[in-house]
Amino acid sequence: MTPTPAFEPHRFVSASGELGLFARIYPGEGLPLLLMHGLTRNSADFEPLIPYLAGRHRLIVPDQRGRGLSESDPDPANYRPDIYSADMFALLDGLGIDRVALIGTSMGGLMAMLMACLQPDRFPAVVLNDVGAALDPAGLARIQSYVGPGAAFDSWEGAAARCARINGEAFPDFGPEDWLAFARRTCREDADGRVRFAYDPAISQSIKGDQPDTVPPDLWPLWDALSAKPVLMLRGELSDLLARDTVTEMAARHSGPFEAVDVPRRGHAPLLDEPVALEAINAFLHKHVG
């Protein structure tokens, strides 16, 4: 396993000016990349990918509010992609970054589409990881079933077992060491010595109901607004959130460069260190970012 390089911790203030947020910054020479995680994850989720991009690009990898080392929001109604996106603009503005390519996993991909619509000239290319202009109800229901308050674990092995129960179908080839590494990226050890998922349980309120707040009601206008922008779509072959038919329609409605790649033996969502994913990402960035 390739070791993950060290990052520079960066503290910044939310767009509302009320919350202290956190990001990892990995130095690099090329155009910066902003990497945005999914609903229940945090900046550590990109650790498998970082070694392959660090140095070539400056990597900005934030914890969204309520995740990782970022403060939780006292009002759960603020756990929404538009609020998160405003935080990302505050992060980029504070760092003086005018142009940056986007890589978004799941919820982070929804944010990438929204941000690229709001400031299209700022984002020359977008990589979407297992998320698109329509979300399969089966995948949403699965996510709804496990997000929220949960028991703490007495050990990292207990946390790994829980991660395996939640995500086993998405990573059928994982063994005990893989699940332990997954848990260490997804959970944290609190002062009491117990292990908990590294997110505010209140984010569950944003994913409730037939039309969750964390998912805009109609994503197709967002997608159509990006019709000329280079996009790489990575889909887990076993994904229950992003259907192949959705990818096909997205391709048909896109006039600009569009590449779609299925990642074998992965569900929602690929880690992005898979050989197929790495080859696609490297080729796409080389072609459209430099």
C-alpha cells in the first residue's frame, strides 16, 4: 500500500461566519483540486487516492460541517448541499484560489454540480464518483437505514465489523484489514476511549423522507447547465445509487467531453484507488486540467 503523504491542517470559517471548519491541504505544483466527500464521510475518505495525486496537484480536502474535525451545526436544517457549497466558496476565497478542478463522491458530487453551475468559469473540469442526475430510490433507502444515532464501539475491530455490515455489498473483496482501514477513515476515538462514526448524528434529518433535503428535487437542470464542461463519471459496477440508464441519459444530454467508467467489483462508492479508477482519473486530469 502506497503511504499517504503528510498534509497541512487548515482552519477556516464557514460562509455564515459561525462555524469553525477544517481542511487538509496537500502541497503540489499543478492546478488545485478540491476533493469533496460523501454524506457520512470526511476528508480521510480520500486517503487511498491522495498518494497518486499529491505533488502533481495542490489538493484541498475539507471536512464538511458536522464531519471530521469541522464543527457541528446547531441547526440541522443547514446540513444541505447549498450550504456546504457556500462553505466551499468561502474556503477557496480564503485560500485565494480562482480556478480549481472538482472531484466529488456521492454528496460531494452533488455539490460539484451545484458549484460548477453557480461559478462555471472557476471550475474547468469535474469528476463525479458514483452520483449523477438521478438517484436510485433503493440506494437512498439503504443510506437512510443506517445514517443517524448509533451505538459506540468498544474497539476498532467492533467499528470495522459495523462498517462491513453496512458496506459489505459494495466491497465484496474486502478482508479484515481492509475493513479496519475503512473504519479508521470513517470513525474516530473519543476522549472516553470509545469509537464512534465521525459525523454529527443530526445529519440524519437531512436524509429523511421521500425527498431528502440533502438531494435537490430535480438534478437534471443542474446537469444540463454543465453540458459543455468536461466531466468524468466513475460508477461502481455494483452501485445501488447510480443506475447505468442514468449514465446513458447523462451522456446523451451532454455536448462537451464526457467519459463514463465502471469500476469493477465496487458498489457505492469506489475508493478511487482502484486501477481502473486511477487510470481514468489520471488520463482525464492530464487531458483537461494539465
